[in-house]
Amino acid sequence: AARVVEKAGDGDIILMHDYYDTSVIAALEVIDALQGEGFQFVTVEELLANNDIVPEPGILYRTGTG
């Protein structure tokens, strides 16, 4: 959780899985910490649209800022 919070930046797409109970706990910690820093959570569709990006098939998006 600490590494995700430390590395998170504007427009980043963060993908976390819920395979383990600890993963869910970590995700909740990340959300709380990033919201505390003023980050806003949106869907990937909203993120891309807000940055005038039209998603294309076969393209891997790691950020929504281009």
C-alpha cells in the first residue's frame, strides 16, 4: 500500500486485485491515503474522456494523460 501511495501521480491508473484479504485491506488503505492527499477517483472511461483520449483496441493504457 505504501509503495502505491508513494508512486501515485496525476492521471495514473491503479489496478489492484482482491485475491487475498490482505489485498482488500491494502486497497482500502491506498484509497484513504490518496483521498487524504486530494486525489479524486474516477472510472477509466471518465479519466480518458477528461483528457480527450479516445481508447483504441490493442493499446495498453497506464495513465489517462496520454
